[in-house]
Amino acid sequence: MQLTAKMVSFTSIVTSTILVASSNNWLLAWLSLELNTLATLPVISKTKHPRAIEATTKYFLTQATASCLLLLSSTINAWQTGTWSITQMSNELPSTTMLIALTMKLGTVPTHFWLPEVMQGTTLKTALLISTWQKIAPMTLLFSTSNHTPSSITLTLALLSTSLGGWAGMNQTQLRKMMAYSSIANMGWTLLTLTTEPKTSLINIFVYMIITTPVFLLMTLTSTKTLQDMATSWTTSPAAATTLIILLLSMAGLPPLTGFLPKLLILEELVTQDLTPAAVMTTITSLLSLVFYLRIMYLTTLLNSPCSSTSTTKWRQSTHGTKAASLTPTATTTLTALPTLLL
């Protein structure tokens, strides 16, 4: 992509997200989401590869379907209440339809099938954009309508997302697909307390984003796309490989790392709301996600020097050390934020 096209796409994506976050009208929010989708399509298809074109088509069809459902639910709500205000979703039918539309944009179960394929068909930096920034606008609308969202349906979608996200991620060897299923599982954790304690859900999605960002950047730095690449990532940058392992464990929610804090708050809220069975089930399904995170750590640490590796090692480039040093503040903040938050 040329510099002008990149600047136009970047500006459109940022502006549309800001418009969604600041809008109080469903029509403006819908138009902003459409602008966001159209600005993202060239970014996904910029590699000029059949997989990228396929991922772009899947992304467009899914987002267009979700936008149609969003417009339908907002129209029904305006017909019943006489207003296009986002906070006036008092009827069950438009609230349920709106929940399905927004969860489809976020990639939660059962409308999750597009997310792993789209992330696999694009670059690591674009996958980072899809798994972090592109979730801000739909999550803002979910938080705005959380008081009228059906709690039973939301809890069901959350439990299904945490279960399938961990179960499907165990069978993957591509890191982008594993991160996609990790995103699905994390969205399940976010939806668990959406109707009862939205602030806890906000903390969870925020912590997920600040952990995911250095993970994808370190994968890009070490050119790591598969589990086989993780076995030789230490030859590119030992510090980056070690930091990546700890970040993945933090994403899995192991104490005392940062990712453990939002999960602890969510479980505490579920127990407070007398939803102990849901808390137990979510805790059990989180062990499934822990399995493929530990598999990455096992492959990386077991084959570190001086142990032998069955794969061809990569040449260490002098520029990687500089890039790793520039990523250190972000990764360090992600790893050490837990003691600060607890204080």
C-alpha cells in the first residue's frame, strides 16, 4: 500500500472508532461501524495473496451481516420507543438482536467462525489490529446497552465462548489461529460480568489488549508464525523469546502475572451474584486455554540452547536487538502491572 492509502485507512479506522465511542444515536453508530469496516478491508487484503483475499471476503460478509442485524434491531427499537438513543433499549427483542449483532462483530460463539480464518489469512500486524483495536467500537456499544442486555443469553454466550475458545485452540499449530481462539475465550470472560458489573468487564478487555499488543509485536520481531518457529525463536532474540513466553502465561491467567487480576475479579463477582456453578465451569474451561499456552512454553524452553533442535535455526540479525529494546517498556508494563493494581 502506498503511504497515502495507509494514512487514509489509518485515519478512517481511528476516526470511526472515536465516533462510535462518542455517539448517542444508533444511526451515527451504524454509519461509523460501516466506515470502520470499509477502512479495514484494504488493510487485510494488502498482501495480494489468495488467502488474504479470502480473509477479506469473509470479514466483509460477516461485518455486513452484523451491521444489517444492528440496523434492524435499532429500527425495531425506534419503532417501539420512538427514539434512536443507544441507551433506550428497553424491549427484549431489539436488545437480543443487538446483542447477537455486536457479538458477531466481536467474534464470540456461536458467530465466531470468521475470526480464526481471517486472522490466519492476514499478517501479524493486521491480526493485532483485528484482535485489539477493532473490538473497541462493538464493546463500547455493549457497555452502553449493558443495563438492557438479556443476562441469561449473555451468560450462555460467555460460557460457550470460554469452552470452545480453549477446546479449539488445543488442536492448532498456527499461532495466529491460537491467538484467535484465545481472543474468543477472553471475550467469553468479558461477557460473564457484562450485565452485572460492566466495570470489571472493562478491566478485563483492557488488560487483554495491553497483553496482546506486545505478544503480536514480539511475534513479528522474531518472525514467529507456527509452533515450529517457537522452537527456534531464541536464535533471533533470546530476550524477546523469554518475554513472549511470560506474556503468554500472563494471558493464560497464571498468578502473580497481570492477566490473573481480571479473572480473579470476574470469578469474585460471579460468586457474589450466586453464580458459583458458572464460576466453577469457567475456571475448568480456562485450564483448556492453559494447555496450549504451556505447549508453546514447553516447545520454546525445551529446545533452547544448548539442547538440540530438529528445525533449522534462524540467523540472528543485529537490528532485532534494537527492536527488542524498544518493546521492553511495553512488555515490562504488561508483566509488572499486577502489584501496582493490587496496591
